[in-house]
Amino acid sequence: MELILDIITSICFFIGSLSIIIGACGLIKLPDVFSRIHAAGMIDTGGTAFFILGMIFQTGWSLITVKLILIGVFIFFTSPVTSHVTANLARKKNILPVGKKIGKFYDF
């Protein structure tokens, strides 16, 4: 049984690591702030969720599991909020997305 839990934990850690690496490449490669916000949000929710899930499989049912679940819920709710705040700040600073031009149909 422990071998199965170790394998499931390793798979969760691998998927979480892969998600974080792909998101980090997106942060480097994407052209503007708004696209990078999306990549950073994917890193937070996807990668961290798989890491927490892997740790939950290792701890079993205990107080540590409850704490890990609470950390996951906190990250699940705060990640979209920080992305929204960053996007609003970029909009207030008149940062344009790639491909948008200032014109009469662009309402900033």
C-alpha cells in the first residue's frame, strides 16, 4: 500500500513540477502583462494544487491533512484575486495588450 501511495505522490509532484515549468516558460515567452497574468495564475493554482495533493497522499488522514486542505483553499481563492488586481492596475496605468490600438472603440 505504501508503494502505491509513493507512486501516486510522485505522479502528483511530477505533474505539479511540469505545470510550474510550463508556466514559468509562459512568463518568459508571452508578450504582454495580461498574458503573463494568465500564466502566473496557472502556476499558482495548477502546480500548487498538485503539490498539495501529493503531500496529502503522504500524510494520510490527520491534522496536517486538514491544514494542507486549508492552504489549498486559501490559494484557490487568493490566486484569482491577485490576478484581477494586477490586471486592474495595468489597465489603470494604460498598459495596452499586444495588438490593441488606442482608438475611439478602446475605453480606458
